[in-house]
Amino acid sequence: MKQETHLVNHTTCFCAHHKNNIHCNKKSCRQWINYPKKMNCTILLAQDGPLTLELIGELLGGLSRMRICQVISTIKNKIKTMIS
């Protein structure tokens, strides 16, 4: 824990984790996700650009690509309804 505190003092935690190749263990962080390939950080994951539907499904507990499409469609419709 002392090492993490030291990392955060002079930089953002996600930059420090990436630079020092240290996985984040702070599960209370809003940006934490169980994805060790990106140091458990959604910010580092998002820096790679758009995610595939397969990867999104994997991150959300094994949902199928089709289910992710359905969720996205539902969200878009709700947003359109709210805007109208």
C-alpha cells in the first residue's frame, strides 16, 4: 500500500501503474475493472481506442456479442426518447 501512495503523490495513478507495470488493486476506485491485461484500469483500457463487442461481453461477465448489441440499441433508444 505504501508503494501505491508514493506513486499517486506526483502523477495520476493510472499513468504510474502503466509506467511501472503494476496492477491496480484498489477495487473501490471507480475506474477499477477486473482486467489484468490493462492493469485493472478502465482508463488504460480506453486508451487503446474502441473496444470490440466480444471484449465488452467478456468484461461484463461473458455476455454474447448479440446481447451487447441489444443493450447498446436499448440505450440509444432511451437516449433518443429523453432528448425528444
